[in-house]
Amino acid sequence: MAERTDPVDPETGLRAVAALRKLADHLEALHVRDARARNWSWQTIADALGVTRQAVHQKHARRTQD
């Protein structure tokens, strides 16, 4: 994808970054939901994501049903 961006046009690059960020957020939410459905702890999920338990819980707790 990086080869397809025009280095003269920052808008193209920034739109690509925004699209990747949206995709990454979607995939994270999907996998956190799956992990919680499999009874993973918030700490185990946080360790896999490389963040704190508090961060992952704050971001995803309202999206999952415990």
C-alpha cells in the first residue's frame, strides 16, 4: 500500500493512515470480544495487546457483555 501513495500528496497518505487506524480499531474490538467470550481476563488481553489492564478495560468494557 505504501508504494501506491503519492509522496507529493499528503492527503492520500493521511487518508491511508486513517483507513488503517479504523481497520486496526475494528480488528481489536472483534478480537477483544472473542477473547472475553472465551473467558480471557482483562489482564491477559492487555498483555497480548501490550497495554495496561486499565486501558483495555476502559476502552472495551462497555462494548462487551461480561
